[in-house]
Amino acid sequence: MAEESAPRKTEWPELVFVKYSIAAAIIEKENPDVEAVKILSGTPRILNFDINRVWVDINVEEVVVKKPKVG
């Protein structure tokens, strides 16, 4: 009988106000299927949904300003 794995984490509200480098490491550790992608908040982005991407909105000081989530 195959073992079912727990669902992967898809949102990280606890990372708002955390430095990007720390947030990216946590995101990729907690869900190895995704890549954290840094983006300056307010900058245009690709609008396609990608289950292997987590947009991490940062400010100019590289602090997370919005809840990172898969997409």
C-alpha cells in the first residue's frame, strides 16, 4: 500500500515583514516543489498560474510586503 504524503504548503502569511533571503529559504524548504521568485511590489508580472512558483512581493529594502502564495 502506497503511503500518502501530506499536502504541500501553498501560502506563507507568517513571512510578511521578513527579509526576502530568509523567506525564500523557508518557502523552498517547506515546499520543495516550488521556487520563490522575488518581485518588487507593484511591478508588472506574468499573470499565468504556475504551481511551481511563489511570487514574493518585496519593497526596496527586500522585505516581504504581501503574503507569498503559490501561483
